[in-house]
Amino acid sequence: MLSTTQHIREKIGKTELGILFLSKDFLEFGERSVVDKALSRMVKNNEINRAARGIFFRPKMNRFVGNVPIDIESVLNLISQQNGETLQIHGAEAARRLKLSTQMPMQTIFYTNVATRNIIIGNQRVKLLHTSNQRRLQHAGTQVGLVISALWYLGKEGVTPNMIKLIQSYLSEDEYIMLKNANLASWIHKAISSSELLV
């Protein structure tokens, strides 16, 4: 008869490298405390890696860098799904990704609709920052959401019609329509309207 650890190891062995799984996925094999201890031993023995609390993966190997780090946003997406939480990339990072700013954020920050907290993902500290501005969280996890977050961050003085034109080039036609139809501040809608008058 297989032990709890053996059952867990067997099930994990069928999981693809780099794919996230949860400690609760193994509760069929024993009580939570027993499962947690088994997973902790496997982490200690380098059989699996801990991505965040209660989230693990079998590491991929790269001949140049060794273990390939887990993608932070994939972990956050899983946390979001598990908690029924909305997570949106912080405006500073969104603006950088869209090449609207060259400023490099000092810390990885995401907006959340629940309490502010810090979590550890791999070896990196990530801050989940509460925002009461629900409009900032629209279309979270999409290119449109990235744009919305960047626009709120840059503010009324920083968003120009020319900038909207640049942003439009990053979006598909459907995404641009989604942006125009989003619940945005009047100054953002004004910048969008003005951009459409530019040749």
C-alpha cells in the first residue's frame, strides 16, 4: 500500500514541467498537515519548487541558467482564481511595457480589490496593493487592462492625444473599441476623442 508521500510523488510525476499545482490537489491522499509535510520534504529534496504559499511546480532545467524561474504572473493568475480576487498590473510597469515611460519600478506591484499584502513568489517579494478605484481594475490581465492601468498612472497631464495614437497601434481594432467603451475618466475619453482628430 502506497504512503501519502508516494501517492503525491506519483501524481506529481504525471505533471508537466513548469506547470503549477496546489497543495489542496493532494488532499485525497491524506490530511492537510500530512500533505503539507510531504510537499515540504519534496521541496527540501529539490524534487519540486515552491512558487508561493501552497503553490508548487516541477522545475524546468536550462543548461545556461539551471532551474528556469516560474513566471510571476502565472502564479498571480492562479492566486486570483483561487481567491476570487482581481489583480491588475501596476500603472508604472504597464507604462514601461507600453514604452510610455522609461522608469523601471523598484518593486513588483499589482493592484488588488482586496486587502493590501506582500507575498513571496519564488525568491521575489510582490506587493498586492488595494485600490478602491474599480475602474482601474477593468479588463485585468488583458492588453486593454494594461493600457487602462498605464493611463490612470500617467494622469491627466501625462496623457496626450499623440500618446493615445501610440497606444492604439498596440491594440487590435476590437481591443481599441473595448478601451473606448470602458468606464474611464472624462479626461481619458477626451484624449481618445482628440486623438481621432489627428491625421
